[in-house]
Amino acid sequence: MLKREEFIDVINTFKTVSPSITDIQRRGLLKQAVQNFGLSVEEASEILQSLGLVVGEEIDYFEVLGLSIEEIQGSDEQTIVSIVEAAHEQHYKASLRAGARIRPDGKTEEQWRNILNQARETLIDTQKRREYLATFLFQEDLPEVVPHDLPQSDDEFDDPEPTPANEIENVSSADSVSIAPNVDVPNDMVFIPAGRFQMGSQGKDEDGSGITTHTVYLGPFFMDKYPVTNSQYKNFLNANPQWEKKKIPDNYHDGNYLQTWSSNNYPRGKADHPVVDVSWYAAMAYAQWSGKRLPTEAEWEKAARGGLIGKIYPWGDHIDIDMANYGMHIRRTTPVGEYPPNDYGVYDVVGNVWEWCLDEYNDSSSYRNPGLDAKSVSEITTNFLSIASARVLRGGSWASSERAARVNYCGCADPIITYYSYGFRCVKAID
């Protein structure tokens, strides 16, 4: 069979699943045509058009069901199914009551009910939901494909050599700055002074979350200015190939590790974006390789508060879209350092990506390093690959509400979980 005919068979098979495609799917099909079937972009585009497989309407299934990504973020499968089913039933019944009218968007109620069913089927199925999120969340970063800019080989679809971390625009730092005799701040880290601070909130929040305010004492430490970036994580993978996407052992991730990366290359144009889809195990491995560790929950909150007392956010009691990437205002990660730091000089400490912490998730607290003393920290860092209990996540993400962006808000996930909004940063103890 001629290569052209083989490609036509692929398209006809694709059409049995969907009569239209997204722009991302179109790019993927054109890539297949060039790399697998030896066709030109012009030939492949003509085949798509002649067979009637065109770019159709982009549908936000979360919007269709009146949901937000935040509502299902970190939830177990049973909870997600319950939320989606309830939303589907509500909207479907409303559509039935509407009869045969034409909606303001031009669709009939029958067409709308078909879309509701598609949304339900996509979001309650684990694999379909992850595949949908992978395209839905990152489609804005792909340029339009025209014949002269489509790569002609696999290598050209991979990222070029990443920009070194110290050359990233708006992220570079000066040489280490002396803060005290014999103590220098490492590059791209900030000094967090020793002392007491008030951790938690003034009583429980309306939903029962939050930890009652208590006094915590911490010694001094250094913390990364920014979340770890894709470029930095690639350097780690180059030095530790056992943690690459195709080599990481199955028991250290949930099957979606670095899911937007192509082989060992991060998404094009995202060198200075925070790395995501990284499990707690992988974050711990990176931290040890870099000579650091993940922060304890208390260290994270003290650094996030920036020395302020009793405030809701890192800068005070107010937050808006000029201060942090949250609430799906941008609908994706942004380069680190684009938003203002707090008074300790920590950037992106809320919003952009959730950040893994060292601690096991629980409700207990104590006076000194809640839940973690020096011995506990050492035991965790030494034996982290054998740990299975849920770990703390802090800071909220680009998809999170204002509530999750508060400095006292705490999330959690099993250490094996990778997610499109889970990242991390590191700390370094001062002896």
C-alpha cells in the first residue's frame, strides 16, 4: 500500500471517533504524515481537507458542566465521578425542561445535551480526563502550523538545548550576598532568618480547613527564590537518567510523570516555567542531587509570610491578578519571577504551581518544627523512596481559587501522584 493511502486509512479511522479535530490534533496528524508516511505538509493538509476532517469548535468541558478544575484537583476518583455526575444531571434536566428551543449560542437543546454527555464521559473516565487536560491546558502555547514552519524530522520537534537557569530573563541573580560573617546566600536563594512566627489561621475556616494559630520557632535557612524550572529539572535528568520519563520506576509515579514532555525535552518555549507533573519522590531526588531538600511545612509557611504577622497572603490581606497567577485567569503556568516577591524576596510562593513539602499530611502541630525535628527530617530524606503516606502541598496554583492561595492553606496528595499543577522548590539548612 502506498504511504499516501496508509495515511488516508489513518484519517478515516480517526473520523470514526470524531468528525472534527482540535488544532493540537491537526498538528499531530501533520507530524505523523511527515515523519511516518513521507508526505509533505501540503499533501497532508490537502488530505485532511478533502476528507472533511477539519478543526472544529474547542469545547471547555469544565465550563459546559459549570465546574472548575479546582473543584476536582487532588480529589479521589470516586469524588470526581460524584461531582461530575451531579453537575451533568443538573444541566441535562434543565435542557430537557427547555424543550426544543434554540439556545443563545445557536445550538439546539438536543445538540447541547450531546455536548453535556461528551463532557460527562470525558471527565468521569480517568484516562480520558488526563488526555483532555493535557491538550486543554497546553494548547495555547502551540503556534499555528503553516507549511514552512512544520519540522521535517523528530529532532526538530524536540526542544533546542535549554537556556541555562542563570540566563533566564528576569530570573538571573547577582553573586551571592553576604548577610552575616561567614554566611553567604547561595545564588537564586534567599535568607530566611531564625525566630518565632504565628503559623496557621485564627481558628478554622468555614469549610473546616486551616490550622489554629500557634507559635513556631525555626532556625535560619535558605530557600529557593523560585520554583524549580523545566530547564533546571532537565539538567537533573541529564545527570540522573534513571529519573527520565521513560526510565523512572513505576512505583515512583502514577503513569503521568512529565506527561507534556517529549522524551527528555520539556514543552517548547517553557524553559523558565516551573516543572510540573513531578511526583514527591522525583522532587525529593532532585533536591538531594542539588545539595538541598524539600521545605518542611513550617519552613514553607514562614518563608511565604515574608515576615508579616497575621496576614492572609504573602503581601498582606489582598490579592489580585497582578500579584499572582491563580484562579485560571491565564489558564496555564507562567515563567517564574513574573510577579512581585514578598518581603523575603520569595517569588511565586502562591499561585503558578502547588509546591511539595517534606511533611506527612496530618492535623498535628507542635511548638518547634511542627511534626518534624532534625531527626525526623534526616529519616525522611534518607529513606524517602520507602515512604507511602500522603505529603503536604502548599501555595495553590494557576488553577486555584483565592482560598487556596492563602499562606495558611494546606493541600495534600500521595507521593506517587503527578499533576499538571504540582511543582516544588527547595531549601538548604544553615548549620
